[in-house]
Amino acid sequence: MLINVANVSKSYPQPLLATPPAAIEDISFSIREGEFVCILGPSGCGKSTLLNLLAGFMTPDQGSIEFGGQKVTGPGPERGVVFQEATLFPWLNIRRNIELGLKATGIAKGHQQQLIDEALAMVDLHCSQQSYPHQLSGGMKQRVALARVLALQPQLLLMDEPFSALDAETRERLQDQLLNICAQKRQTVLFVTHSVEEAAYLADRVLIMGAPPASLFNEVEIQRSQPRTRNAKELTMTILRLRTLLKELSRHIPEPYQQAAV
Ligand code: ADP
């Protein structure tokens, strides 16, 4: 297993509460190398908390997270993160934005340029590499953010609702581009989304979280014919199945949390 999450709980300090409620509680799962796993759940259920713990931006209150057999104690280049909004440096062109992440790695300059070229090609932005962020559409900015992470050749790609701010057509195009990249590189991905359709289309396996404290977990392995198509009956069936499981989970929400449910 590339990732092992065992009995992880996390709460955020709250000024008026001695024992703040858990954002996530007693969560356990594993991810194999090359798998595309989606974390699906309603807003506020703890998806980003889980992703931030895996990224090493914070540590669990209880439980452990292991990556490649080593305990995660902080961020690292082997775990690349793409957020909902691309945070690019406006005064640097696309190529320089990607280069910036590589500078601290100690990789030889020539090899850095090769990695940038490969990353630009993967997201199909080679022709726009001299453009500046203000000249780019939202979708292009997200592709730069993805290229910046891919250039670092992470073993795990952590993606936190990366396409949710995009229009439907751009979102579908980027989903397909991501799937192509994953097929080429056998990239392991943990992808957070609240969209049932997105999870059903992208994932090999979907982990469903209920409303907080999200310890209620359901898991759906998706067997499908390749290549994926959006109109396939099997995709519709998967969407229905995920919707049903999500509904079942929200039926089990403890009283104090019921307002948070969708
Ligand atoms: P999701 O990504 O599913 O929308 P989050 O992980 O962002 O959920 O949030 C889970 C819970 O933790 C929510 O109740 C949220 O209000 C709370 N939370 C998240 N971040 C913080 C924070 N920095 N401080 C306090 N509470 C937080």
C-alpha cells in the first residue's frame, strides 16, 4: 500500500469549547499505487481536513498516516497538492511559475528544463508558456497549477475540488486530461469532490464520507469498461448507487450535526 490511514481523528480548537467537536473521527483506509481514489461527501464533512492531513499541513490528534511505510510528519515533494484556486505568481510567466517549484529541489538545471517541458506538454500548454496569469482563463490557470505539481514528479497527487470553480465544459475537458495523464504515468491520485457525477466518472474507488463527525465511511469500487464514456449506462448506475449511499449516510447523522447535512 502506498498510503495507510489508521484511526485518524482531528478537531479544530474553538475558543468557547473545552472539547471541540471532531471534524473527522476514527477514519481508516488505504490506497494502492496507481489508484485513482475520490473522497466524496457533503460540504463541511471533513474532506479538506483529511486531504490536509495527508499533505502534512497538519497532524492528526489521534491515529496515524503512513506514506510508503513512513509516518507523515509534514509536507513533502512526493505528495503534490492542487487546490480549488490556482495560486500563481502574477509577475511570472507560466514557465517561470512552474520553474519556481523546482528551484529548491536540487535537481540539475538541464533536467529541470526537461521536467518543465514534459509537464507543459502533459497539460497541453506548451504554446502558452510565455503568457502571464492575467492572460489565462480559469481552466488554463488550473492546468498550470497541475503542471507545477507534475513537474515535481509526485508519487501522490492530492487534489482538493480542483475543477469545482470551472464551467461545466472546461471541467469535463480537464477531467479527461487528468485521466489521460494518470493513464500515461500510472499516477496515484486522491481527489476530493462533492460532485457525485465527478466521482463516478473519475474514480477507480470512491470513499464516501457522511456529515461530521465523519467516521461513517462507505466504499465503492468501480468496475468499468475502458475507455470511459459519459453517456454509458454503467456510469448512470454508478451515480445512482453513490447517491443512495450518500443519502443513507446522512440518515445516520447525530442530532447536533444535522444542520450541516445537505
Ligand atoms: P469539507 O472539505 O468537506 O467541506 P472541511 O474539512 O473543510 O470540510 O471542514 C470540516 C469541519 O471542520 C467543518 O465543520 C469546518 O467548519 C471545520 N473546520 C475546517 N477548517 C477549520 C478551521 N481552520 N478552524 C475551525 N474549524 C474548521
